[in-house]
Amino acid sequence: MIVIFALFLGAAIGAFKARKRGGNLADMLQYGAVYAMIFGIIGLMITIVVHRSLSGG
């Protein structure tokens, strides 16, 4: 669940950042994809840490 939220959040932030810099649709899609991947990896790491700490392992 955290990973899915992080993907959408990253895509939105990337698209807004590209739009703020005056980018066209291709720029917004590229920034959104890159930020989604970065945020997805971070979200995956957070999920693993939380799961391991709650399971006692």
C-alpha cells in the first residue's frame, strides 16, 4: 500500500515539477515516470523496514 501511494505521489510531483519548469507533455511524462520510480523504491524500502520491525525479525 505504501509503495502504490509513493508511486502516485512521485508521478504527481514529477509532473508538477516539469510543468513548473515550462515543460511540454513529454517532459511531464518523463519527469513523472522517473519520480515515480524513485519514490517507489523509497516506498519499498520503507515497507520492508516496517514489516521487519513489526514481525520481530
